[in-house]
Amino acid sequence: MSDYENKKISADEEIRKLVIARLKLLSSDTMKSIGSMGTFSRDELIERVEKGDEVGETIKNIEMEWLRAQKEGVVEKLYE
């Protein structure tokens, strides 16, 4: 495995850990609907992110987009 591939895997693992940490902050009775994929509890979402399946990857992407939007100030502009 190349150095680039190792860094990419390492970055993906760090992102996954960050998303899981954010999900753990939610109330245990929180439910999220992911379009036609279904409705999932907080714990189910954590499991899916850990597995890296389609639902987990979708949640990971949503959480990262939210963080990017916060960083760029997009979220603050919505509440002005």
C-alpha cells in the first residue's frame, strides 16, 4: 500500500471517529430519517458509521458538510 493510500485511510478513520463523537452527543432517543434509506436511532447510526456501509457513509458526508458550512459561516447567515 502506498503512502498516499495509508494517509487516505488514516484520514477516513479520523473523520469516522469525529462523526461518531458528534453522534454520541445526541440524545439516545434521537431518530434521524435518511430519505428512502429509512429512519435510524442514534445507536444504529453509530453502528452504520463504524461499519462504513451506505447509510454510514451518507451520515459521514452529511456531518462533514455541516461542519464545513459552520466553518464558512453559512450556518450563522441562516440565522441572521
